[in-house]
Amino acid sequence: MKFTANQIAGILEGTVVGNPEITVHKLAKIEEGKEGSLTFLANPKYTPYIYSTEASITIVNNDFEPEQELSTTLIKVDDAYKSFSKLLEYYNQVKNNKLGVESPVFISDSASYGKDFYLGAFSYLGNNVQIGDNVKIYPNVYVGDNVRIGDNVTVFAGAKIYSETIIGDHCVIHSGAIIGADGFGFTPNQNGEYSKVPQTGNVILEDHVDVGAGTTIDRATLGSTILRKGVKLDNQIQIAHNVEIGQNTAIAAQTGIAGSTKIGRNCLIGGQVGIVGHVIIGDRVKIQAQSGITRNVKDDEILQGSPALTYSDYNKSYVHFKNLPKLVSKIEELEKGEDS
């Protein structure tokens, strides 16, 4: 799909400097731009590349004034970075604007879906599934009984959505994600064997939730596992039964959150963090990568380490950690002196 400089400027409310009819059909970094590609310049340290790039069109800030001759057509905008991001979003919408039901698929007679629907081949919609408008479900997706999916949702290939799950508007579920599998509920008996505790609850994703590839979100034992509006999950995260994650919290890859933990709003949780069950984490908490959380955490705390300390205490302690070999050597020297 090709776009002219004039068309792009219209989308971005920008001004063309150069050839308004030049076309592009792909995106590129400014240092790697070739003929037919679109790029942008936002960071001043990349300015030298604008004089050598072969990109056909470059988005720049309004205040950019070239000091040398350019071969690229410019589109001037208020904020080049934001405009390029807007264009990426628009590009994705156009690219992913599939419609219709492919074959073969299974759709229960009691399932329903809205307008502008896409269902990829080999997908399954169970009994009483309700799907809103402008939903895109890619091939090999399983949607269990009584699932409700809102408007403008995208479910990528191979995702599995178990029964009773509720998904709000504008959510994105990436490939391989599993939403609503049983929580890890077992009780030991006198013989050392385990009996399964039935997991009768569900999962609720509110609006604007993103779930990364390979991430798993377990259904509640009773009630709901809940991800509030705007939660963003990276790839390969484990969310256990009855966890609740507050609005606009973002969690990086390979983090594991044990059952019944409550996490507040606007938290930032790094990769490979482990959080024990039944703790409460406040709002605006920041947890550094590979930390282990074993206690309740107050609002606005910054934590690091395993078990995690406050960020400042961890840094002070680390000074001593790395000097331990020297301290041990000094102690050994002192002990030898006393023996002699």
C-alpha cells in the first residue's frame, strides 16, 4: 500500500516541503532509509543522517531548518516523534483491517458478534459468546463458553480465552496468551497426595488492557481475577488466581504474581520480579528487575533486591556487598596477626 507525502501530511496535519506527490510504501530508521521508505527525525543526535538518508519522506519538527541540501521530502509537524507514532498506529489499523469469517471455523449457534468482525481460520467460538463491533480474531483462537468481548478488540493467532472471561473495549491479546486457565489450587491429604480445589471464578479485563505473547492469567477460585483499565502486560508473565492489578500499571516480562495479591494504580514492575501471594502493593510503586516482594508495600515505594529493600537502602547495602571479599581478607590478616 502506497501513500503520497500529501496524504501523510493530511493525516498528521503537517506541511510538505519538497515533492508532495512522492510515494512511500514502507517505514525505516533514518540511518537505514531507502527509496520508497518513510522515516522521522526527533532526536538531535541523529540530525547528520538527514543529509545522507535515502528515505523518500522524513517527518521533522516545525523548527527544523536544514544546513545542507536534502534529497528527502520533509513533512513538518509540531512533534515529529508523536506524529510518527500516530502514523504507526494508523498503519497498523490499515494493515490489520481484515473483515469476514474465514473457513473452516466453528461458531456456536448461540454465539453473536457485531459489525466489522473478522474471524480467522480454525478458530472456535463457544456457546453464548458475545462479541462487540470491530473485533479481529486471528486464526487458531479458542473462545470458550459465555465469554464476553467488547468493541475494538484484537486477539492474535493462537490465543486461548477460557469460559466466563470478560474482556472490555480496546484490548489487545497477543499470540499464545492464555486467559482463564485454572488457578494453582490443590490441597494435600494424609497420604501426601493432592486434591484439586475447583476454580469456579473468572477473569475480567477492563478497557484498554494489553496482554503480551505467552502470558497466562488464571481464573479466580471464587470471584474474579481482575486487570483494571489500562493495565499493560509484557510477554511471558504469570498472573495467579484472584490477583487484582490496578489501573495503568505496567509489568515487564517473566514476572510472576502469586494468588490473591492486590497491586495498586500506576505501578511499574520490572522484568523477572517475583511477588508472593496475599500481599498488598500500593499505588505508584516501582519495583526494579529481579526483585522479590515478600511483604506489603506502601504507596510510592521504590524497591530492589530479593527479598526487596527500599531502593536507597539497597544501593547503600550494595556498596558493602561488593566490598565483602576485601573485608574478609582484612579480617583474616588481623586474625593471623593476633595468632602470631
